[in-house]
Amino acid sequence: DKFKDMTDVAALDPTLSDKSLREIFYMVANARFKHFCINSNRMDFICNLPLHFPINIGVTANFPFGNSLQGGSELDTIVSLEKSEYKNSITDIDVVLPLHLIKNHKWEWLKVELKEYRRITQGYILKGIIEFQKLTDEEAIKTTQLLKKIGFDFVKTSSGYNGTIKDMTRLEEDIDNELKNLAQILSLKVSGGIKSLNDVGRFITNCKAERLGISWNNAL
């Protein structure tokens, strides 16, 4: 039950048909997972859900490449539609951060972007996706510190579309220690490449993850 309570089950594939997405949603809900995450361009799917269905809906924005200057306008659209048409159905918003700003150490530009994300999404659980596997330790820590300062609720390791933790060549122990360092700064969501209960135990126990992001087929 703890595993299901802390897992965001994701169905982000843009090629999924409405029928497939609906079938996946009901399988996830019937398995008693508490969180279901979809791509922001599939928000119309929410309109067809039963009211007060016992599962939280999350949306992933700026996906998959975290293009700068698009995130704010996309989040504006998500929040506006959610409040006007989707009856406050969404609880969580995961946003892919502009990776090029992080890698080029444009910290002031990144700060402006993150402040805009947080301003738009007041009242939602906001997770910043940093693409941990692409960053140095210093870049990951600096970005997570900014997320904390600006008021994000979670740092999330990966979108799953730009590689994953499992692709990294560093020692597993070193990776776990680095993630644990991030968890000491801000609540940690590990996502990308989780495929077994051993993975789940590793990230909860070793890395102190408070949420997990797992693709729907692996979760089920």
C-alpha cells in the first residue's frame, strides 16, 4: 500500500489513443494506485472521467525537452483550462526544466523561469524535472537548491525521455549517495528506469525518495 500511495503511474506516450489511455487509467485505478500522470496535451481526457474518482491526476508540462520560455505559457494554459473546464481535477504538475540553462550555468535566467513556474501554479504540488543523469553533482545540487528557495515541492530526477539513472556509468553507490544529497535539500521523486521491486526498495531506502515515477506497464 505504501508503494502504491507514493507512486505516480505515468502514461505520457503521445501516440496512445483515447481508448488506450482510458483503459490504462481504469487498470491503474483498479489496482489502487493513488496517482496517475498524463501529458499536458491530453488534458481533454480528464473531461470523461467520473467525478470524484479516488485517484489524483498529475500533468507533465514542457515535455519532453524543457524548452525555455515555453514552460510559462504552457503552464498558464494548463491552469486556466483546469480551473475553467476540468473542475479542479488536477493535484500535481511536473515540469521539465530548461536543461540548456542548467548546463550553461545561466542561473539567473533559470531563476526567472522557475519563479514564473511557481507563480502560475500556486495551489498545486509542483515538481521540477532536472534530468539528473545529464548533470554533474554540482549542477544537480545547485538546481535543487534553487527549486527549494523558489518554493517547488519536489525535485524529480528524470522525464524518462532524455535517458535515465539506469543509463549512467557511475557506480550505483555513488549515484544513490548523490540522490540522497538532493533528498536532504528537497523532497525527492525518483523517476525513469524503475522496473522492479528491487529498484523501488533501492530508491526508497538508499536515496530517501518520497515519490516514485513509474511507467504504467512497469507499475502494473
